[in-house]
Amino acid sequence: MTPQQWRKLQDSFEEVLRSPRAERQFALETAEAALEDESLRQELRRLVEHAEPQADFLRPLEGIREAMEQGRSLEPGDVLADRFEIVRFIGRGGMGAVFEAFDRKLQEPVAIKTIAPEFAHDPILLERFQREVQLARRITHPNVCRIHDFGEHNGTPYLTMELLDGVTLPESLERGALEIEDWERMALQLFEGLRAAHEVGIFHRDLKPSNLMLVGPKLVILDFGLARPVESNRSNDFSRPGMILGTPDWMAPEQLLGEGNHKSDLYSAALVLVHAITGTPAANHRHGIAGVVSRVVGVTDIAEQLPASVSPAWRRALLSCLELDPKLRPASTDDVLKLIDEYQPPPAKPKSPWSWWDWRIAFGILFFALALLIVVPRYLVRPELKSDSTILMVPTMNVTGARIFDAIGTVMNTSVAQSARFNVWQPERLPGVLRSMREDSSAKPTTSEWREVAFRERAGMICFSTLSPIGSGFSLAVECEQTGSTPTSPLSKSHREFRATDTNGVYGLVHEAGAWIRSEAGEGATEVSANNRAPQDITSPSWEALDLFEQARSLSQSQRFTDAIPLLERALQKDPQFAMGLMTMADLANGLGESEKGFAYWRKAIEAAKEQRLSNREGLSIESRYALEIRDYATAEPMLREWVRSFPNDRQAVQYLGACLLSTGRYEEGTELAHAAQERFGPSTFGTSLLIRGLGALNRPAEMDEQSKLLEKIGAKTLALRFRGMAAAMRGDYERAESLFRELESLAEGDESSRARGLLAHLVADQGRLKEAGDLLDRAIAMDRSAGRIAFAARKLVAAAYLEGEAGRRTQAGAMAEDAAAQDPSPYVIVDAVSVLARNGYAREAERVMSKFTFERGPYFDASRLRMNGEILISRGRFQEGVAVLENAVRTLGTHRPQEFLARALDLAGQHDRAYMLYQRIAKDRWYIWGSPESVWPGTRYRAEAYPR
Amino acid sequence: MPVEINAENRGEVSQILEQIQNGDPSAEQRLVNLLYGDLRRMAAHQLKSERSGHTLQPTALVHEAYFRIFTGTPLQVHNRSHFMALAAQVIRRILVDYARTRTRTKRGGKDNPIPLSEGRLIFDENRVGEFLFVHEALERLRDWAPRQSEIVEMRFFGGMSEAEMAARLKVSERTVKRDWAMARAWLHAELTV
């Protein structure tokens, strides 16, 4: 191949690939014909064939990019926190890089240790890093490296610490073995440094040669990064059995079993000292896994390897520290140092080669070694719940006798739900789960049934709690269990009690308990405090309001919206700023089709939320959902993104963002997001529906069917039917679609069945059977009316009015439109009614109806006003002006979708070519109707198709 | 493990950097050679000295390369795409060495392979041979399409973005995109026989 040939080939290659897929073969043949040489033609065919390898082919080496980026994180001359100026790079530590810096404030050099990006995103490691500061700052000793502070620079966390100008032990050993005097001095300093740490309750857990630095004659212990207080007994600490931290080479045997304590440091220190004096590489020693194994199976003794220059006192001290059984080791560093100071001849000690400890350790090591082989060799096993786990909060038992505290469960739930890391299980799911467990789903679950619920729902943790009276105060007892492989075998249990002296203190109890539960689940202290508002602030300071709210919520869960509303109203009288109450009210009103009332409550809730009367999560949720509801996508999107960023495990956040993307025409992106959300959180009614809608928009009916099966599997049978019907209609299989919609109508109840009738009308209209569609709508309207579904009836009525108008019955159409607007003066009905009136020549009536449109500000509402004005202008024969206003309406809507009203106006204005193009777009878009059947005239696509060129 | 930068080396690095800035085309290659020698020694040292260092961490090598260039020298290479491209070359050479020794050992050779650390780099031990094929194919491609060969190197071994590669090659991003598509197709064809 010559460069010239290659360039020619590249031109042909690119030309072929530019052609649409369907025409590629043709393009290839054309391009081939232009090449003179058969070998080039062959090469072109081969290249085109391989033009689209899978995405990960030649993907950059993992970690490389990050490494390059990390190089960028700090460089000489950078100034951190306006204070520390980086002077030079020193080297790498276990978790990141170490730099020399100059502290401008104290005018002295310091060391800065950064945490590498691959760890900085790991909250557990980050917490370890912070722990390093908090704990190690308590040690003040010349033989321990002083740690100053913790900070963050451009997202890179760092520590500042004493700058040491020395060499590490391995580097020193490389230059030659230590003199015995130097070694002894070093050994004493090592134990003295350890003593200082142990005295304040910290042990190192990861002593190894590279953690020791020699600064002239002084030895300094580095990296108390894995230390923890000796006193800590928290069940969820790093020391939990099974946890192994540190470097196995230098670890004490019991650490391999996950049982380290301050005596493990003695073992490691002695091992390091033996290494330091013999100077031989680590692998030759009988320590670490290999060493302990060899010891257990009885090879030579360490004592034999120590040079003769080591004094009997040191010899004895080291060997006692190297006892496999920690009980046989010196009790403390003090005791070690005493052994050095007061030498006594060693007592003869008979030793069986296979003590109980030896057996235990042998198995432990075998187990550990297997674990190392099988599992990824990371020393850190996480005790925490996975980040997106669900916590099931069993409703708190209130045995105080005071009814007002019945709402404490809600307050607890809300409090824990602030977590950005975990999800709180939705109590609304209980009836469904119980139905799958037993016949009668009404009775309250027992404790063991709750465990089963947690198990079935794959919750990572379940928490029981009881509020009981103690004297004049209260006690809140909380028990948390991490779910295991069966409902009856929790992985761990922990328990704590909180007490308060009076009624007001109960909020404090919930606050404390919530934070405790989150930390039990594995959230770090900073993480907890970042999102931990007081329960009375995020719910209500009135227990009475809370109680009423609770009752209303349980009614609305059983679909008794109408009964729930008065209770909520009373709750809001008690506490008018009750944001959660206002929000629920807004939801209820919207659910009943009373969108105006809903919007009003929503606004009030947002106002209340501004007074910090919601948690961060709910604050973001309510504002962005409101923006979505009023179709102000430009406002909604940044808020949704913020919500997703702050609470990446919030299923709803991701789903609403997906919905926003789909609504603004970014079908690929929205569908991808919906897909990712489903992968991550599993199927759900809302999430899976969203995905199906995205697939619909992308015209992929086969996948819609596939996902519908998933919906059916999770119990959303009617919804699945609806989408399957839509998919069939999109494929053009109207017969199948009709039978599915009919099945839906007969199967579903209430709103869904009403929707099915609406869809049927669309389906026949889409085939041009407009008369039949009108009849279907009439029947559906009658049924909606008799069931009291006013809003549903009104929207169908206005659609029927449109069909009447199309059939030339103008008077009838106008009357029906006015009637619909009178029955339900909601924004959507008004816009449609005005449109029908205008189209049928009732401009004045249209204006009158339009005067009722006094709604929200926001792009959608502004666009609606423009649309109505435009249609009225058209109706008055002012075509050019009308078209201009309608074009402005489309712009304001910010949608890329073709709008039927504009196409119609263009036609009337004589701009047939443009009208034709718009109608063509509508005709070709099968999702045009099914994407939002409520806001499209029946038969629109059919009529668009029929529009002549 | 703190790194002591050899004073002699450091002088050499700054000298080369100066030459690069003065537009000496052969200086780049000298810098790569110098870094390569250094990093290879470092890798070997890392393997000998500590158990935890029994694996080679390519990311660590990148850090090292970075600091060798940017630390303590009077001159600063401000053009990062430049640095990344050089680092990519060094990384490629070290990994190719590794793959060679590794495949040789598999065939019964006695050379001590440099094991790659697990988890840091997805480098399936059993697929190390394939990786050599990438290298060899790139060498062939270089004969008639040197820029495309370099683009693959920068992207695969250096994780560079299109913008960075464009800056390095002083061509438009569109050209990089086009070259990448072509080179990728060709490599895919070569490697999936």
C-alpha cells in the first residue's frame, strides 16, 4: 500500500459510509467502479465491512486517562486553599501522591498528600482518609508524623502534614544493612511512637517498612491511615469480623482472621524490625501468609535468623511480640519496653507445635488465601450496604398511649429518606407484597412477616422501632438488621435507644435515630450531615397536623381521594406552611383532574419549601416536577439534573429527567436514560412506561412489546395492554390494536378504561373512520359523566366537537366546545375549545372562552395564548397575521414536533408547499398520535396523509 | 515510595525540553527514550523491592513520566497534548515489552515477565498476545499512514480525546475523527481474521 493509494481509499471509504445504510451496497459498488485496481477494491470492501466495530474495540486502556488527569491535579506553583503552594512532587502513597508545599500562612514547608481520583469517588475510602486526620491529629509525638488538616482542591481531597526530609526504611536498607546501634535506636523509637498512639486509643494496623521514615537519627511512623480507636465497639466499624485491612505480608495472624487490636501492631512492628536487622528481602522471611503457614507446618524459628549482635533482651522482646496467639504477647508497648530495660533470662517454655491457635490460624489462613485467590485481591471488604440499597422502615410502634405520635413513622421515614445514598422503601408497596405472601392482605404484618417483606423487596436493611413512655419523657428504641440470604438470617443486627424528656424532644429523637440508621447503613458522618435537616423542619412542628396528614395519606393510598382531601385541609389549617401536606394536596387535585387547584397548591408548597420546610431531596423534587407539570422544560431540566447529581440513587430523579428529555424531543438520550434507569433500579410502572414511550418515539414497536411483557410481569397488566395496543397500531396492525384496546376497556376499571375508549376512538379515526370515532366518543362521554369523571368527559367532548366540525356540523361543534369549556375550564380544554370554535367560524365565542384562560405564566401557557390568538385571527380571515402568531407559538413551545394548527393555517394562507411539508411530517410520524393522544385531534395523521401535494 | 530524581537525569530532561521548545525534532524521541529507560528501571525496581510492588501499574508509570517532565525543571511544557502523546509512546513501549516477555514465557522461555497489576488495567493475561498484534499492525499502518497510526497510539495507549489529538497533530478535529474511523476499520479488519 502506498500513501497515495491509501488516501484514495480513504476518500472512497468515507463516501460509502456517508450514504444511508440502505443504499450502502449501491454506494460501495459505485465507489469500487471508480477504483482501477482489484486489490484496492478488495481492501475497500473489507474496510466497509469492518467500519462499525463494537464500541469497546480499541477503547483506551483502563485507568490511563485518569492517570493522565491525575498528573494534572497538582503541579508546582498551584496554590491550595489560598495557603499551600505546591513546590514539588515527592512520591506516591497508597492512595495518592505526596507533594512538598509551602504554607504561606505559617511560613513553613509542609507535606501534602492527595487522594487519587480512583479513590476520591469512593465514599468509603474517602471516609478512611478523613478518619486519618481526625484520629491521627490526636497523636503528638516526635516519632509519629504530625497530621495537620484535611482539605479539598478542585475535587481532589488532600491532607496536610509534617514535611519530613528523610528516607524510608526500604530505601535505607537498599544502601546497606543497619548498624546494630542504629537498629536498636530505631526499634526503641518505633515502640515509643506506637505507645503514644496506643495511649490515645489509636493503633496503626498497617505497619510495614515503607511506613517508617528515617530522618537522620530519628524514626518517624507514617500513615496512620487505617487506624481506629481501640475503645470503639460500634458493630458497624471496620473491625467487624471478616474485615481485613492492611498489607497481609506484615499483618499479625489474628488480623488475617479479622480480629486485630493493638497487639497486632506489636507483631507487625517486631516483624519489620526482624526484617530491618537481617536486611533480607521480605519474601525470604517467614511472615505474612507464607510465613505463618510455614510456621504452623513447623519450619525453622525466626530466632535462628536473628544475627548474634541482637541482644538477648531484644531477642526476647521481638519473639514475644511474634507470638501467634495475641494473649501470649506483651500486654502493651510499655511491657515491651520494660523487657528491654530489665533483661531477664528467658524462662523455659514447653511448646506444642500444634496449639489450638495454630489450628485456628492455619484454617484462617487457608480461608484467607482462598479468598484472595477467588475474590478480587482487595484488602477492603465493605460492611456497608450497596449505595443504591433500599432501607425498609417498619412503621414505628407507638405505645405511649398518646395518639398524636401515631405519625412518628412518617417523620422517621422522611428523616431517613434524606440520604443521598440509600432509598427508603415505599410503604405504598406493602399491600401488593402482602398479596403475594398470603390470602388476606389487610391484616398488619408481624415482625417475621416484615422480614419476609424486606427480603422479597430486596431491601438491604430493615429497621424496627418503638416509641414508649419513660417517666414523663419518651424512649425510641431502634433495631436495624442487614438482610441476609434468607429472611430469618440477618447478616448483622444492631440496636440503639434514644431518650427525650418531653413531647417536644420527640423530634430530636427522630433526628438522632435517623442519623444513626444512616450511619449503620454505612453513610459517613459528613455525608449524613450534608443532608440532615431537623424532622420538624422537613415535615411539620405540629403533631396534630402530622396525624391528620398521615390519615389522609393512608386514605389516598386506597384511592379514596375525595375522603382524603378534607383531612388534608384540616392538617393545613393547623400548619399552613406544611410543605409535604401542600404537595400531597397538589398531587391529589391533579389526580382528580383539577389541575388548576393542583397548580395553586403546588405553588404554595414551593413557597413553603423556600422556608426550608422540606428536605433537599423533596425540595428539588417538588420544584422540578412542578416545572414539568406546567411544561416549562427549560426550567425543569437544570433542576432535574441537579436532583440527579445530588441524589444519584433516587429512581424518581432519573426517571423525571428521562421524561423531560422525551418531552423535549431528545428521544435517543431520554430512552437511553430510561434504559439505564431500568437496568439499575429494575422495572417499575413509571420507569418502564417511560422506556416504552421512548421506544415508541423512536418507532421501535417490537421493543415496546418486549418491555410491555416486563410491565405485565410486575403486575401492571392494564398498562401493558395499553402499550401493546399502541405498538400494534404503530406497526399498522389495526385489527390487533383494536382487540387489545377492547380487552383493556373490558379489563380495566375507572380512568384506565376511560382512556381505553379514547384510544379506540383514535384508532378508528386514524383509519379514516371519523363517524365511528365520533360515536365511540359519545358513548365514552356518557360513561365518564355517569362515573363523575368530569375532566375526562370534557376532554373527550371537545375532541367530539372537533369531529362534528370536520363533518360540517358547525353549530353542533361550537355548542359542544362551549359546553366542554364550561364543564371543565382547565387550560387544556379551553385551548381545544377555542380552537374548535375558531375553526368553525365562531370567533367571538372563541374570544369569550379564551377570556377564561387566566393561568400560570410559563412557556407552555404563553404559547397556548399565542395559539388561541392565532387561530382566532385565522378565523377572521387575517391569514398572514395568524400564521405569524402561530409560528411564534410553535417557537415559544420550544418543540420540534410538527403542529397541526400551523399546517392548517399555512394551507388557509395559501402556503401550500409549507403546509404539505408539515403534513407530511405528521403523516410519517406514527408516534404523533400515541405519544400524547389527549392533545391530538382524532384522525390528524389520516388527514395529514390525505393532504394533496 | 518516594522517588528520588537523579540529578543527572533531571539536567538531561531540562536540556531536552529546551531543545523541544527550540523546535529540535529529534529531541522528542530522545525524551521518550530517556523516560522509557527510567521507567523501565523503575518498574523493575518496583517489582524487586516490595511485595505490593510485584505488579506493574501502568498508571503509576504515567504519573512518574508526568513528574519526570514537569517537576523541578526550569522549563515547563505547557502543551499537555504534547506530553500525553509522549507518555502514550512510552507506555506503549513498556507494555509491548511486557507482552513480549510474557508470551515468550508462555512458550517456555526463561525471561522474567513483568506482571501487570490486576484491576488497574484490563489486560487479560491470556489476551496479551492480541495486544502484540495491535502493536504490530500499528507498525505496518505507519508505513503508509503514519498519522493514523499515531492517532490510534494516542487514543489507545494515552486515552487522549479528539480535541487533544487534534491539538497535538495541528489538524482539525474533523480530520482526527475521519482518520480514526478509517484506522479503526482497518485495524479491526486486520485483527479479526
